[in-house]
Amino acid sequence: MAKKEKLDPETAALIEWCTQVEGFLVAGGATLPQAQEHIEENVEWFTDMFYDGLTPEEAAKAALK
């Protein structure tokens, strides 16, 4: 079995934040695969929003515009 790589706290926080954004995108009408694909395709934009201090809900609202 492969050794699990430990994530630094900042990366772990970003992943958790994106997971929360997914939930808001799904609540806004996207399917889970659509939400995941959108985040993956726009990862730099979402990362910027994370570092700009937006909440997951604010980021999802921006994405749904």
C-alpha cells in the first residue's frame, strides 16, 4: 500500500474550502460532477478567492453568476 502523503495545513484548508464550495454549487443547481469539474477547470481563480478571504458561499455565488 502506498504511503499517504501529509498535506501542509494551508493545502488541507484549501481542499476543505473547495469541498465546501462544491456543496454550495450543488445547492445552486449543479450536479456534483459538474461542480468538481468547474473547480478543477478554474482552480487558480478559486485559489485566489480562498486567499482573498472569501467564504465558500461567496465563492460559489461568484461562480454561479
